[in-house]
Amino acid sequence: MNLRGTNIVRRIAVLLAAVPLVCSQSIDVSETRSRILALERTWNKAEATHDMKVLDGLFDRTLVYVDSDGSLMTKSEILARIKSASVAQISTESMNVQVFGKTAIVVGVYRALELQNGKVVTHKGRFIDSWVYENSTWVCVAAQSTSAYQ
């Protein structure tokens, strides 16, 4: 085999060796998306049931939350607000997860049912949540929500 033939064989070998890596990366991204969507649903359920222990585990200690009115909240402030809120149900109508290595960004639409003065009020809006993989777990490090949209 000549030098050119050897180079082609080497290139083919390198490409074939990379195929499993590419395939496993796409599987990891798919698994990560599924995991993040499950965490988002867990967040919704925990918020509606005021499960502070679950929420505490989902939120990083450095969480920054931007509320629909533009105010900034820390982890302790958002937990206190959730604890005192009268949200009966939270659901998402759509979510899109983009994965960038150990970071995942979720953009979605939410609907929340809240009791206000004995009446059920529906809130609808968009949100964006940023998740980071740290210490073998995913935690939310930043979140933002908007109020109703058209």
C-alpha cells in the first residue's frame, strides 16, 4: 500500500472510531432533555403542593429569579413567595430544551390556577429556566417568567 492509501485508511479508521462517540452524544442529549423536562414537571407539582424540600433541592443556592414584574429574587425569596402563594395547579403547554454540555435552557409556556379572594384566577405566561449539571445532579441556577402574552 502506498502512502496515499495509508492516509485514506487512517482517515476512515478515525471516522469510524468517532461514530460511536457521536451516537452516544446524541443519546446523552436526548436523555438530558428527558431528565430536564421531568425536573420541570417536578417543579410544577412541588410549587402547587408547596413542597419546599423538593424545591430547595431543585434550586441552586445561587439561584437568580426574575419575576414577571421585573423584580429580582434570591432562592430564599422565591421559596418564601411560593410557600405563601395560593397556587392550586401549574401546568406547561409547551417546553423546548436546548442542551449545551452541562447546561440546559428551557423555554416554555405555563398556566397557573390561583385562588384570589375566593375566586380561581388563571395566569398564563412564558418562562425560561437555566439548569446546570453540578455534583452529579441538575440544579436550576436562573429563571425568568413573563405575565400573560398574546
